[in-house]
Amino acid sequence: MPFGSQVLPLPDAGNDDTATMRGALRGRRGSTLVVEGVAQAVAAGQHPQAGQRSQDLTPDLQRAVPVETLTAARGAICMVYGVLPGLINPATTGPLVREAQRHLAQLVLQPIALLVAEEASAKLGGTVTIDVVRPAQAFDAGGRARAFAAMVAALAQAKEAGLDPQAVEDSLKFIDWAEE
């Protein structure tokens, strides 16, 4: 039933008048959709004239919770496509937006880009590379310095741990810190 649908009991009238009224109201979302005669309403245990006022004919959309339904649907659709719902939250700040964009680029878009690049390479006869992660990396001086310091520390720890240099290089390629 569409939002705002209502049943409006009318005084009993001839079949032609009732059919004309039903035809005039049918399919109008947010309007009265069904017309009943008083006799049918009373037979169903309702007293159609009891407590009716003009404002009763205005639908109460608050009880249909359209805002909550929209918010839940939007969040579910975002999650299906790998977009963190926090990205569309009105209270979201810059750091969350950057992290959500990085999350989207790394976990959703880059795998798709790799498939597209593979198919394009096969069809075009040359190597095609599509990188959606590198543009999402930190470009501010402080962010780049912190990222570099973390990378150097990780490389030092890898060397101390005796990790195979090829495994470290493969890991760096996987997280897009090294050129292929």
C-alpha cells in the first residue's frame, strides 16, 4: 500500500455513483484509494462516522517512518557496494571521509580495476595498468612523512625478523608501495 493510502467511508449510493467515485480515486498515491459504503463499514464492525474529523483524512506519515526507512535502505545499499555508511553521515568529518575513500579504493575499486586492466590488456594487445589506490594515498607533507616513517620501520622490522626480501617486495607491491 502506498504511503498515505486511506479508506474513506461514504454514504451508501447507487452502484454507478460508487463506481464513479472509485474510478476518480484509484491509483492516486497519497490520496484516498478505497471507498466503502456506510453499510459495508457497519457490517464490518466499524462505525464510519464515529470520531471522524476533517484532519483524520490527512495521512499520518510519521507512523510510516519514511526517514528511518530511507536511512536504513541507504546504509544497506552503501554496504552492498562497499561504501562505508559513515561516508554519508551528515556528522562525518574529513579524516573519516579520507579513510572511507581509501577503504573503497583498496577493497572494492582496485580489484575491479585489475579485472578491467586484465581484459583491456588481452583485447588491446599491450599491458594496461589501472591504479585507483595511489591517488587515494596521503599527499599532505605530514601524512607522507608519517607513511614513510611507518614504512621504514616496517622494513627494518622485516630485516630484523629475517624475512625473505622477495616476500617483502611482493608485500610492498600488494599494498601499492612499489612500482611493478
